[in-house]
Amino acid sequence: MPLIKRAELPPLLADLQGQEPPRVCLCLGERYLAREAADLLQQAIVAAAPATVHSIDGDVEDPAVTLIKLTSFSLLPGRQIFRVGDSRIFQSKTTAAAVWNRAVQAKESGHPESAVRPLLSLLQIGGIDRESATPITDIDAGQWQTAFGFARPVGDLSWADGLAAGAERGAGAGGREAGIAERYIAAIEKGLPPANILILTVEEADRRQKLFTTIKKHGLVVDCAVATGSGAAAQGEQKDVLRRLVQQTVAEFGKKIEPRALELLFERVGFQPVAVVMETEKLALYAEDRPLITVADLDAMVGRSREDALYELTDAFGKGQAGRTLEILNRLQDSGTHGLAILATMRNYLRRLLIFRSLQLRTEPRWHHGMNPRQFQNDYLPALKETGQWPELFKGHPYALFMAFTTAAGFSCQVLRDILEMLLAAEYRLKGSPLPPRLVLEELFLAMLRAKEHGRERG
């Protein structure tokens, strides 16, 4: 069977009624959508004939044991569906970079909890025991390249250690032994017992792997990938997916949602299908007997769970707003954001400000107080880019860069270095002190705000 898109699955299942289903099915792509596609496949197979479903968690699965069951004749009556969620059978160094990128995207979009699974997958790909091995931050460039097959990312990676350490002990214990993919290929090419069906869901798979092409040839592959990035086409595709999920969810409650509320929901949650569905269910329950979900409902029930919370934290700190800073800090911790992830965000923010402040001290190109956005965009920023230094820092919208430079101008380089030292000391306390993380972080932010204010007074 050829590879099909997610939208093509329902009509295909309708055409397959009364026929034998594919013996091996792979649902590949965005996790929620892949699981949804697997649900449709499972429902269609169960509706056609009696079947027993064996649900297997890929995090703790031994693929070799699953293969033995899959190639054995069962004593149970009817079809036997072996459904492996988040299968790791495709994991390899060729997918490691995509796994890392998924963790970074989850962290940067304000959903650090969604970064845990890909981080544990990455450690497993590299053969690293997270409970006893060297922390991610201590893996040097050479070791990183050897373990994961791509260059070590630039910048501070302590947030990754914090999230991996915060995962439940034993999570991500599953894996794959050498040669297991070849054994699966041989079994699929030979043909599974007539009553046995395998359904796999994965987020990444190297489409050049022989296992992938074998499933595509002898079974069914459902592509559930959604375009990523901030381009108009990608954003449009993401919104289409989320719009369908929201409309489908509110319809189940017999309700509708205001168009403006729908757009605000997208802005606040971002492209996180699971979170969008959960937030929509909360809205529907909150509306009670009212048939229409409104913007007021959204404001009351849905917080800014995207990058907004971390952005608001740095924004409040940059403006010296102590009360607002502590309020956002507590809200982040209440929502489960790890303390080390908060420190990593602040470290990246402050390092960026330090670089910008040092650039402002140069004679060419010349920065001056009172520079307006037009001067910045037309003259100062192009001159900075021509130097060829720090090109990765000058990406993004010019006005956002202008605001960052304006914030940096309110600090001295010495104050920024002092604050970075405070961050390092707080990180050691979080990792090795019996003090509650909340207390460590609150003390840190108050100390950083005092240092910022004293620096302004001296200036």
C-alpha cells in the first residue's frame, strides 16, 4: 500500500470494509494525530471482526518480546492487534537531531513537560544511562557527535538536565537491541500469522530505513506530520489541524465557540494538539448550559501556556517590576515548570543582553540613547550584521531586536556579569541544597532585581 496522508485515512478505511486489513500499520508524525489515526485503524478492524487489542507502551517495551508474540499463533479467538505507542524501533542517530529539535521546540513554546519524552529518547539513542551517566551539560562536542550523530548545540543545556532529572525513575527504560529492525523486516516480508496485526505510532522515523520502506511496501503508512515553523503556510496548516480538533471537541459537548475565542486559544496554547483538546474540554465544562463558548470564558480558564509565561518573566524582570516578576515566577512553578528550566531561560536572556550591551560600547557602529526604531532598523542593525559577528542573535523581527537593545542599555556589563554569577550560585543550590526550590528562586530574583536597581543608581 502507498503512504497516505492523515486526511486520506477515513475514505481508505471505508473502501477496505469487508476486506482483509493491512497486517502492519505505521502512524507517523505529530504524537496526538498519530494516536488519533491509530484509533481509527483499530476501531475499523475491531468493527469488522472480533479482535483482542494488546496495548504496549513503547517507553518500557522490549521489541524482541513483542516480535515473538507477533509471529506466534495465538490461542485466543479472533484477530490479535498488537498496538505499540511511541515505538522506538525506528530510533537511530539519523533521527536524533529531530528528537532534540522536538525537545527544544517544546521547551521554547512553554511546554517543558512535553520535552521530557524526547530528551529521554535522545539519551537512549546515545546509549546514555540518565540515572548514573554524565549530565547532558557535561557532554563535550566530540562525545556528543559520537553519541547522537549531530553537532552539540550551542548555548547552555542545563534545562535539559533539569527536565530529564525530573522525569519519573524508570521512564524511558525501553529500547531496541542490535539487529532487531532486521528481524522485524524478515518477519514482515515472510508474512505474519493471519490473525495478527501490528499498529505502530512514532513521531520520527528515517524514511530511508529499510524497515520503513518494508512497512510501506507490505503494509500501510499514515503520514500525520504537520509543517513546522513560523511561515504562513506552516502556520496555516497548524491552525487547520487545531481548528478541526477544537470544532470536533466542542461538538461532542453540543456547543460552539466564538471565532475570536478560537483565535485566542491558538495564540495562547500554540501548536500543542493535546493541550488544545484539554483546554477546549475545560472551556466546554466551564460554559455549563450555555451553548456558546466566549472570549470571557477563555480569559477565565485558559492561561498563556505557550512561551508567553517565560517571555513575561524576562519582560517583567527587564522592566524592574518586582511584584509582577515574583507573581509570574510562582505561576510558572505552580504549572510544573522546573526550576532549572527557569534558570536556563534567564541565563540565555542575560547573556544575550550582555552581548548587546557590549556591542553598544563600540565606537562603530555607534549606539546612542534615544535611537528610534527606524534608525535602528535602517542603519544600526545592517551595520551590525556586516561585522559578521553573532549572526544568530540578529535573527527575528527588527522591532523585537530594537526592544532587546533598549533593555540592554539599562544595564551595565558589570551588573550583568554579577547577575550571571548569582544564577550560577542558585543553580548549585537547586542541584545540591535541601532548600525548597521556590525559596531559592524567589531569593535569587529579589537579589537580581536589587543588583539591577543599584547598578542604575550608580550609573
